[in-house]
Amino acid sequence: MWIIVGLLVGMVLGLYVPFELPLIYSKYVSATFLAGLDSVLGGARSGIEKKFDTSIFYSGFITNALLAAGLTFLGDRLGVDLYLAAVVTFGVRIFQNLAYIRRDLLGRSDPVPEPPSVPPT
């Protein structure tokens, strides 16, 4: 119940409170947002697998966010779009976690069905 209330309050605040992010921080926010989303979906997946651990979730969330921000900062200093490495990596992991969650919701545990075994001749 409190989760839904928190989501609704956050959505209303996000829609009606004017907030403009300076363009210079857009790379940092996008990479860090993807890192956080990856951690949340990874936590959802581990919850489905009955392997969720709060300390692993928090440490992974913070570590992923710091890594993404660090890569972005290092790339800015080197003059290279290094944040793209974080975006691609976290993007791939997000889609993998979503695929697992979708398969679980549809009741299918195997991503690809095993081919039928052929009896020896």
C-alpha cells in the first residue's frame, strides 16, 4: 500500500514541480539512472528467484551508480564518450532482467525450449 502511495506522490511531484537539469549533467543522470534501473530490475529478478538479499541490493545499487558516474566523469576528462560503455552494459542487463521477469510472469521458466532428444539408433 505504501509503495503505491509513494509512487503516486512521486509522479505528482514530478509532473507539477518545475525542475530543470543543466545540460552538462545529462550524461551523468542518464548513466546513473540506467545503473539504478538495472539494480532495481536485478532485485526484482532475484526476488522472483527467491534469492533476494537487502545488503547485496543496496551495495549493488550504490556501486553501479558510482561506477556509471565515475566512467562518465573519466570520459569527460579524457574527452571520450566513455559513459556509453555504462549505457550499453546496463542497457543489455536491463533487457535480460526484463526478459526473465516476463518469462516468469508468463509461467515459462526456460528462455528457449530444449530440443527433443533423439533416441540412439
